[in-house]
Amino acid sequence: MKRPTIRRFLRFAMLAALGSSLAWGFAPDAASAKTKDGKYLIYYSMSYVGNAWQTEAKNVITAMALLPEYRDRVELRVQAAGANAARQIQQMNAMIQAGADAILAFPISPTALNGVIKNACNKGVIVVVINGVTEPCAYVVKIDGVKLGAYRTKYVVDKIGGKGNIVAITGVPGVSYSEEHHQGVKEEIARHPEVNLLAELVGFWSHSQARLEMRNLLATHGWDEIDGIVVQTGCYTVSQMQVEDGWWPENPIIPCAGESANGNRLQMLPTSSGIEGALGKSGQSIGSGLWAVGYTFRVAMQVLDGENVDHLIYYTGVEVTEDNVALCETGSAAEFAAGCNTIKPGSVPPDYAIDFWSPQVPEMGFKAALHGVPDDY
């Protein structure tokens, strides 16, 4: 997958609304800030809660606010709406009324939030969203879901020799990234007449849901009928299921392209490495950009500081396969900057996304995703 880099350079959760708030703050800075002690008031509006990716995204946002360049200037508050667009709109309106300087959001819908976003913009509130809305006043940081879906699928098609049955596991229905990614999967499969889309499973970006859906499929189809798998979340789990079912080691793990879960990447390591969880599997791991959620914070601060920032910022994920998987010693930001991309088993849960580092947020190591603090905090 090739997109332009940033110009000049998401357990499945259909839970009830969660309304907790987190706040940090220190000394005053900008005169235009609206909190009593002079700091910028920034909100992060979460949508789905309960899956590892969203928890990590909240932690990365929290860690960004604790960086030395921001901690004395910002009060960060986090709220979650669950799978409820009306609740998210209500919360965002309350943020505006509370005097927010900026709102960062993971939108439940690409269109439902347009009205509240426009309201925020009209009142001078900076709105930065991850993965897209259609209100043009928002700053959008997103990956090209169609191209990512097609790119992942092309990896699997190549691995299975251009023919066979592929299973696709989607994300949350109706969310733009999920729909775009699956569009790319289907478009790429359509380019290969000997490739068949055997099943389309709704995974809700949850390893547990991916397991449930795969188990239901396996009630009528065996592993021997599946040649390749493309997922938005679940490569780690569907590979582990093959071990549990005794398909492996007599047979190789079925090639899977999908998420940046640490367990997924550990499975790519050769069995001779002696690393727990290594299966020597063929796989492709490209996250949807956990680091980019933290980057929305930086974008908001750049705008608040008067910098000229594009309203649409595309980013690309880091590709990891069996050919370049590399184990880190500690998972620090510095190690990731040096080229490693996988953390030792036990350091983080196997379903944890580990694409938290990028040159745009070079301070973010695994402590940020796991504990919500920078490496040096």
C-alpha cells in the first residue's frame, strides 16, 4: 500500500455509555486558554469501549498530554459514548458548553456528528477526528481503508498462489473505516477469478468476536476448506485456533493478513527462535494506526498554536511480515525507532496493538499504550 506520507508528512464493544472523565493539569500558559488556571481544555471523545485497541488509544492520548511540551499547558478530559451516536453528540455538545478549546474524536458515524462538529467550529473549537467525518471544518487524520483492505488481500492472494477460498472478518458495521476496508477486500478478490470469498464474518474489531464467528463457520467448513484469511482484527486468534484444533503443526498456519496485535507478530517468528507463541507462520501485520490517535492530539496543539495544518491528513501503517519481524528487548520508543516491531511475550497481552510508535509521535513506547505514560514519565 502506498499513500502519500503526512503532508509537508479502533472485546467488540456494544456496551452502554461510559461517562468517566480524566483530567490532568499544571501551570498556566496560553492567554487564550479557557480553564481557570490558564490551560487549554482538550477533550477526547471515545466511541466503542471494551476492546484493547480503544483502551490503548485512550492511553496514548493520555500519554501525549503528559509529554513535557504539553503537560503544563493542557487539561485533558476523556469521555466515552459506547456504540451510541446520539450519546456522543450529547457529550460533544456538553464539551462545547464547558469551554473546550479542542475536541479529539473517534466518530461512531462519518455523518451523524457533522452537526455538532459544525457547531463546535462555529464557536471556535478545534475538532480533530481519527478515520474521518464528512464535515469539512474538521481536521481528519485517516488511513485509506479501501487501499489497506486491498493491500492486505493482495498479500494473502499471493501467498495462496492466486486461487482458493478466503475468509474475511470485518469490523463494526456502519463505521467508515470498517466499510471502506471491506470494500477494498472485495475489490481485490474480484480481480482474481480463481479466488472465492468463502465467508464474510462480522468481527466488531474484537478477538473474542472473531473467535466466535470463526467457530460458527467451522461448524460447516473445515480448516482444509480455508486457504487464506483477511481480517480487520483477529489474525492472532484465528491462528491460535488452528493450534488448539490440531491443524498445526501437521499443516502450516493458514496465511492471514490483519491487525498489529503483538501475538500476531510473535506467531510469525520461526519456531526455532524458542520464543513462546512462535509458529513460523506466513502473515502480514499492518495496524490501522494506533499511533495516529495520539497524533490527533499533536495536530490539535499545532492548530491551537497557530500553525498551518491540512484539514485532511493521510497516514500509512508499518508493514510487518515473517520477513522483517523483529523482537524488541523492552519495547521502548527508542527501540521502535531503531527498527524493532514486536515485544517479548508477557510484556503486553497478545491482543494488544503495538503500532503505537511513528516518527510523528516518536516519544510513544509500549508504556504509553499499556499505562498511559511516556517512557520518561
